[in-house]
Amino acid sequence: MTEFCDVAIIGAGPYGLSLAAHARAAGLNMRVFGKPLSTWRAHMPKGMLLKSDGFASNLSDPDPASTLKSYCQARNLAYDDHYHPVALSTFTDYSAWFQQTYVPMLEELDVTHLKKSLHGFSLTLENGERLDAARVVLAVGISHFAHKPDCLQNLPAGVSHSFDHHELAGFAGRDVLVLGAGSSAVDTAVLLAEAGAHTKLMARTTQIHYHSPPDPTAASWLRSITFPPSGIGPGWRSFFCTHAPRLFRRLPEQLRLEATRRHLGPAPGWFMRGKLEGRVPSLLGYEIEKAKYAKDRVFLAARHRNGTTAAFSTGHVIAATGYRPDLRKLPFLDADLRDAVAHVQHTPKLSDYFESSVPGLYMVGPIAANIFGPLMRFMVGSEYVSPRVAAHLRATAGRSTQSVRKRA
């Protein structure tokens, strides 16, 4: 007989682990699948610092001792809510402790197929096991959504995405061009240079916009009113996105999509400015128009914003050009199930409780950003999502089981 559970959570990143922790505390009958924090452990450049402040870098559980701050204080590790950047190694150690403590039931298996069934949903795991679940939550993060410019898509070699690299030491002595102006691009360029690569950074923007450094002398009641802090940055727009995602969901669709696209664009952490400027040559204002690969080199034709053109060549291009969530890129999602999901720009339309148009199928994290706003692109968003979705799953548990039994 095929095993049955009420809830299956697919994904073990910040959103998946946080939701699983809250669902466990709520006593839900569930199974959780995925490699824990695999994107952070294997696809972020080794040695990087998190852009998010310490207070916004938590995984979420009802236990107040589950925070990064509590973890660091218990181990005498350096920590500050605002003034001390969080090292990737510290965060991955913290996340491993969190998973073992609050999500010990995690099964480190990937789901290879998800489809509708008479019992709700049918899942196939990488070990061949099959199970049915009344409800499924997709917490897939960014791992399937790496984006490269069209002109680089079909080159036979010489181009990769920043997602492909954790260890950068292999580029020592090589010419590398990094594309992008955000934290991923700047982090990668700086760490490549530190690893001995001959690195250059190229971006369409004419200026790299770093986060503003924290300034304790600027703290005042007036500033807190005119420029309030939030988990994704200061200012009323960020405050609104952080504290009112349900209201954001109710904005007119085009306004919502434009706000999601434009608010909080590429911006490295304030602490990276001194590591990049004067150390890594930057080619700003250029957009690549054509690219070809020949004789172990990548040749690029680019146009500057002032209208002039230029040619460049390099041994390797790393496109640190972000991620674009797209249901079509989820390889395990059955085509019939995918096509049944109402969507906007190939991301799901969702209810107030993150349920898609397919009853029982929920989606959280970056794939929900077009509905709930830019908060969903940040780890801190899990602190809003997890208790809310877990409470909804608990409140509707009996109803979903009865519905499944009727369909069966």
C-alpha cells in the first residue's frame, strides 16, 4: 500500500524548514523532503557575508531560543542585529543546528515527480518510494530559477551562472568576467580576486548601489517615523512590504507586479564597497549584445549607455544575473498539474494562505513574490509565512482529509 500523509513539504531551505518547524509544533501529520539548505551550502561563494542583518537572518520556530542571536550567544560567537555581518559559515552551521533541533524528521531525498491523484497528490521520491498526500507545500527556493542573458544561453562553453559556484579557487590565474551589480555579483567578483583570478565586473548600471551602512548616530524618534526600519531595509515602502503582505496582495495586478520588480533592486551589502572599489576593475554602463566562444575564449560585443560600442574577451563569464521564478522550470512538477495552476507571469496566483488555484497545493518563498511582494525574496519573509500557513493547515486538516476520502 502507498503511504499517506496529510501534508508533504517539498524543500528544505529557510522557508521549508521554518514551515516544517511550525507545522511540527502544531502537531500536523506531515513529511518533509529536501537537502537541507543545499543552495546556501553548495551554491553560494565560500567566504561570503550575508547581506541581511543579523536580526533578519533567522529560521523560524515558535521557540524564542531558535534565533540566530540565541545560537550565537550560546556559543560565544560574534553577533549584532545590525553592525556585524553574518558569515555564510556561521549561518550554515546555525541552519544545521536548527534543522536537527526543530525539523529532525527531515528526509534528505528529492521529489522527482508530483502529480494529482485520487487521494490528493502523488509524490515519487528519488529512491523510488511513492506516497500520497492530501496537501502539498512547495518551498523550492531559487535553485531551479537561475537566469542568464539570452545572448549567453547557447554558448557551448565558457559561461556559467553564479549559482554553479561555491569553491572559487579553481579560477586562480584565469581571466574571469562577472556580470551583474547585485550582492551575488560583487561577492563573487571580490572572492574571485582574493582567490587569485584576474577578475573584472561588468554591469548595465552606471553605478553600484550599496546598502547604506548602519549609523547609530542617526537613530532618533524622528527618523524612525520618517524612515522606519524593517527586515528588508529602511523606508516606508519596505516597511509596507514587510508588515502588510496581505494588503500588498490586494493591489491592482500591474501595480503589484511593477512594485515587485522595481523595489529593492540589485544592491550589495555596505561592507563590500571597500573590498570591490579600487581592487576589482568595473566596467559599468555596458550591456552585452552578442557573444561567441572560440579557442577557449569568450568574445563579447557590448554597447555603453552613451551609445558607443566595445569588444571584450575573457576566459570565462560568470553571470550573476539573478533568478526568475517560473513554474515551467520545476522539473518534478507534472505538466497537467502545472497547467492547472492559475498564474501571472508563470508564477502562481495564491490565496491569503498561499494556496494555489489547485486546492491543497501551496507555494511559499520567492515563487510567491508576484503576489505577496518583495518580502518573499528574503529569508525574513519566512517569519511571516510559516506560522500563518501552519495555522491554516492545522485549521483545515480535518476538512482536507474528509475531502480526500470522498474523492477516493
